[in-house]
Amino acid sequence: MNFCFPAVGRGLLRMTSALSVLMVLGAAANAQSTPFTRSLAEAVAQDQGIAEFYREHGYETVWTTAKDTTRRQALLTALAQASAQGLPARRYDAAALISAAQRSVTEGDRGRLEAAFSKAFVQYATDLNSGALTPRKVAGGILREIIRPKSQDLLRGLTSTDRPFSYLRGLAPKAPQYARLVKEKLRIEAETNTEAKIAATKVEPGDTGTAVVALRDRLIQLGYIDRSASAEYDSQIRSAVQRFQLDQRIVPDGIAGASTITALNETSAARLQSVTVALERMRWMANTPLGARHIWVNQPTFVADIVDNGRVTFETRVVIGKNVPDQESPEFSDQMEYMVVNPSWGVPRSITVKEYLPLLQRNPNAVGHLQVVDGRGRVVSRGAVNFAAYTASSFPFALRQPPSDGNALGKVKFMFPNPYNIYLHDTPAKALFQNEVRAYSHGCIRLGDPFDFAYALLAKQTSDPQAEFKQHLDSDRESSISLQDPVPVHLVYYTAWPTQKGAIGYRPDIYGRDAALFRALTDAGVVLGGVQG
């Protein structure tokens, strides 16, 4: 028999002869009790999904007879290309499959080989479809719940198609950004390890000399400007700098200041790591419906978008949580159900006992803008409370700030009820939105344009969203407006992300989560190609 194998190593060609012997023995594979079925059943017994599939299909072969050739080739090709998508290729161990085939002689051997192929397939397919890692094991702030495919469903899908190559490719995330990130990964890996570095701290229009040459050369390397011999910071270089700044979410002033130069000097190795972890994050979300209309808050870019049918229809700056333990904004998805106008602020317990209780113990009249509230929600006179008698664990009261111009939540908050007590809201601290790095909150997301955000949400359910909102606002009382169609909210963390024009924007890893994720991927067996350093 002649068998065709993908060019993924000389061992695959040697595997042909071993499998040829097994094909001859394979005629009786479907008998109810044969060495093949017994060894296969034993080998898959610990994986309930795989075992269920083979029982359902009478132990019909998937990989190890002549009729399985195309399917086998498709899997081996996919395993050979796993590293291109930032997956841990050694986890699937194609070399071990080849070695097992070479050693296989008996029907029992073939049953074990059949099981090994199915296990490798299920592991690869699961990793490609929903990620190689478990988010919560990577970093505390990654609270994303992922939906894993069932082993039996993966095998059913594969065996029900006559296009296994397409089936395997189709397991990857469908979002166009995923393919764009894979392309960027391959592009970076193909680069030579020579990068123009800009030594200056600031370069601006009108400058000349070596710093301008270095800036020009770096922009050429990154594809923002065509080759030239100019040593002057002219209009062409300024326009290229502005395009770069827009992609990186830096104020597009056309001046290469500190943040712009830092971004320009980012190494290919660092960018490759950002892209690789972005691919894993996309796999985690592959089975989470984004929603035709959804809210997308990418924390490293400090921006919240309303997206309708794949197009950004509203955008606003945000402030996210501080880069300190217990105050980082988390990553998860939920459904926004309503907004609260003129909200009161129930101070979170952690802030109450860590920040305010010590102040009240020194001075009972401290933080006078806050009410002391008992367990039944009644306001308690401060004079009736001996704050010094309590510890952080025994303090029986809560603190609340009633609606006001100075309320910490501003004039509106947007609710997607979740166990983490995270929401989007207005803020009286408007000046913070002028900063490029905006990590100041206790974890919730502050919106730069909360009223316009509210209007955009309400426009789907009322002809005059501003009037409806203003009616609630002018009452000066706390009230809520339900969203007739709840809107999915995705709090995400992508330091590498495709822009609307197709470039890749890169942002600093403000919480260090990408670094932790990359370490975990490396520990799992991910190996990057190309430039490293």
C-alpha cells in the first residue's frame, strides 16, 4: 500500500512501512472482542469522552487503517504547524506517534496507537479551540470562564466530514483578528535580529542628525514610511510618527516624545511575546459569544468601545484599576442589564476597613461625605458609634455616599451584576483622562464620556435618549433605566491588537499579566521562532 504523509520530518516517512503492516492486520478491527478493541478500550478508559466515542462507533478506526489516510495526514500536518499559532507542539508529541507506529507489530499495538492518535488529536483540538492554559491558574485577575469542547464531540465532528484539513483549521477562533495575529507572529519570527534603536529622549519636527536618522530607520523597519535618505524631521516623518502614535493609542502630536520612543524601541522579541499571549487570550474567548452589539474594554489601551456588527460605533477613554494588589481591574465577560442615574456609592468592604476605618478611629468626623449605615440599611449617627472598639474583621457597619455632584461614581453607573462588584461609571475626577496611562481606580472602570455612552446605549430603545436620561438625571434621586436588550460586556487585556486599518497596536503590560501568561505558555512547551533577545 502507498501512504502519503506531510513533510513534517523524516520519521513520518519511516512510519509508512510500520503502518502498512498494521493495515493488513486491520481487517478484523471492528470485531467485538479482538486484541485491537481490547487494547484500544483499555488505553482510552481514563478519558470518558474518547471512550464514549469509540463505544458509540463500535471501535471503528479513526487513524490506523488505509481508509483513515487523509484524516491521519491532516492531523500530522496540523501538529507540525502548531507552533505557528503559539501552541505547545511538544504537548502533542508527533515524534512519539511516529515512534509508536514504527514499533507497532501486533493488533494490540495498533489499538494503543489508535488511542494515542485520538488523545493527541483531542489535546490539540481543545488547545486550538479554547486555549492551552486555564486562565485562573495564570494570574489572579484573569477571571475568564472558558467553554471547552467535549472530546467525543471533537471526534464526532472530525469523523463526520470528508474534509479533515478544513475541519482542523476551523477549530481555531473565527474572529479575523486571530488570523491577523498569526500573520504578525510569522512576520516577526521571519525578521532579522537587527533593529534600529533611537537613543534620544525626544525628537521633533525641524530636528536633524543621527537621532532623526535612527527614527526614520525604525519607522522604515516597522512599515510606516518608505525608504529615504533624509536626515531631517520633515513632514513625511511627522506623518509617519502620527500614524504610529494612532496605532499605539498615543496622542498623535507628531512629536517623538518619551512614550513614543519607548514604543518604537520595543524589541521584536517583546512584540512576539505580546502577539503570542494575545493568541492564547483569543482562544479563551473563542466560544464566548461577543454579541452583535457589545462593549469591549481593553485595559492596556485605556479605552471602552461600543461595537455594532464588528464596527466600533462609540469610543471613550477609561480609567482602570491601580497596579497594586487587589485593585487591578479583572478580565471577564458578563451582560450589562441596566444603568443607575444619580447613584449612591456603597463603599466596598475592603476600602471601608482598610482606608476609612483607621481615619474614623482617629477622628469620628472624618470623611464626612460618607454615611454610616447598619446591616438593615439605616443611617447611623456617628456619635452613637465607638469606632475604636472595632477591628477590620469586626466592624459591623457599612459606608455609603449619597447622590451628589462629588459622588465617587459621578452621575451614572452601568451595571452588569457580577460576583466581583465591578461596573462602569462616571467620576468627578475628570482631569485624570488627560493622562496617557490611566490606572487610578480601585478596580471599576471609569468612563471619560459617561453621558454620551448612556445615550449610545439608549438609542436602541428610545427615539430621544438624551431626554429620557435627562428626566432621570434632573430628579436628583437615585433611579435606574433597564436596557431592553442586555448588552454583553467584555473586560479584556490585549497588549497586542489589530487596529481598524490592519496594523498591530502594542501597549505596555501594565499589570504584568502578559509576562505571567508567557511564562506559563513557555512552561507548557511553547517555543517561539526567529528573533529572541
